[in-house]
Amino acid sequence: MGRAGFFLREALQNLTRSRGVNTLTVGIITASLFILGGFLLLVSNLESAVSEWNRVAVIAYLRDGASAQRVAALRKDLEANPITTEVRYVSKEEAAAIFRQRFAHLASAADDLGTNPFPASIEILARGARDQRSSETEAMIASLRGDAIVEEVRDNEAESRKVMALIHLVSLGGWVIGGILAMASLFTIFNVLRLTVYQRRDDISIMRLVGATGAFIRAPFLLEGTLQGIIGAIAAEGLLFLAYNRLEAYAASTENPFLSLLTSGFLSPAQAAGLAAAGTLLGAAGSLLSLRRFLTE
């Protein structure tokens, strides 16, 4: 316990000796993790939205005036199709209610029309993964388009693939930018600790003369870098949470559906823990790189 207290005290003293440089180091770690966390949050919310949107593979919009018997027969045929797992009928009234719920700021405009402009539809969930459904649903879609009571058929596959490609591109951009900032953090920590070791070279020489081991000398410097990473991770997640809350409040006040989509949920506990671990490892890795070169046994 005494040794651990000594290491912690030395690490804290090292942090306070060079406040300016250490603040810069923590700031770079915070910036890199904030950007990484922002991209992670963006991709997570988009994937969640696309997953829910892609749950329905095909939507068949029905013509006004289609008889209940014809609609029931079509539903029965679709339910008997071996590639479908779910068939759901959405009436004109339900379609209007869904629109008002999702786009509350446009509800009054729809009401001003005097009539319900939304068509009834049949939502069909196909069996299999997204790539598999692409070929398996072609025959069903062709049959639906040839049905007299079907006005339009929308297949979510093409749109889903485009959105997923965009999500992967955004995710890749986040990793690239975050990686560049992480390398900058490592470089800064490396140089800060190198300067600290150089400034304390006389103390280190004395410690060696009295029998201190290399591990004993390294420990405060390693703990210092780790503390920088922990502080940077806490600051990044705090800023990310504040930014998310502000954006969520703005989305609610403006009733912007796109912003509401991006603020459907914050980082999961596992994602937040992973981001904190990344900051801790970033600080520790910078310390190890510096100590490996400048403090040898």
C-alpha cells in the first residue's frame, strides 16, 4: 500500500509540474476519443434505424377502392408464400396515424387537405438475410406489380444497401480520423514523458545508485500516462454526453425527423466502457513507448 501510494504521489506531482504540456496531452486524447465516440454514436444510431427500417423488405401500396375480398385473397397468397415470415395490412387510417406520429410538424399540413392522402398497404417481411432476400423476392415482387389492386411496390433492398454503404463510409472516416488523433496523442505523451525523464535524470541516477529497480523507476511514469488517458476518456465521454443532450433537445424543439433519428440513443454501457478503456490504453501505451527507449534496465 505504501509503494502504491508513493507511485501515485509521484505521478500526480509529475502531472502538476508541467501543467501546460500535460493539459495539451489530455486535450489531444480528449479530442481523439470525442471524435471516435461521435462517429461511434452516429453509426450506432444509423444502424439501429436502418435495422428497424429494413425489417420490412417489401411494401405493396394498394389502390383506393380495392375490395376487402381482393385484399384478403392477396394477403392469404402472400402468407402462403414460403419466403415470407410476416405479412401485415396497414389501413389508410393507420398510415395517416403513423405519419402524424413520425412527422408531427407536418400533421397539420396533411389535415388541411381535407381527405386522407395515404394509401393502404401490405408490409411483407421476407425470410433470410438482406443479401439472400435480394434474389428470393424478385418473383414475389413481379407478381405484386402485376396485381390489379396494387398501385406501387417498394423494395427496401436497394435503398438499404445504399444506406449501409454510407454508414460503412462514415464509420471508416471516423476510424481514420480517430486513428490519426490517437497517433498524435501517443506522440505527445511520448515527448512529454521523454522531457520529464530528462529533467529528472539526476534523481533517476541516484535512485539507481541506491538500488532501485527499473520497474520501480518506471511505475510513476507509467501511472502518469495512464492517468492522462483516464482523464482524457472521462472528459471525452462527458463532452459527448453534453453534446448529445443538446442535440436531442434541439431535435425535440424543432421536431426534425433526421435529428431525431440521430439521437435515438446514447452509447451503450459496453461502448462507453470500450471508449474509456481506449483512453486508458492510449495513455499507458504512450508511457510504455517512452519508457522502453529512455529507461532501460
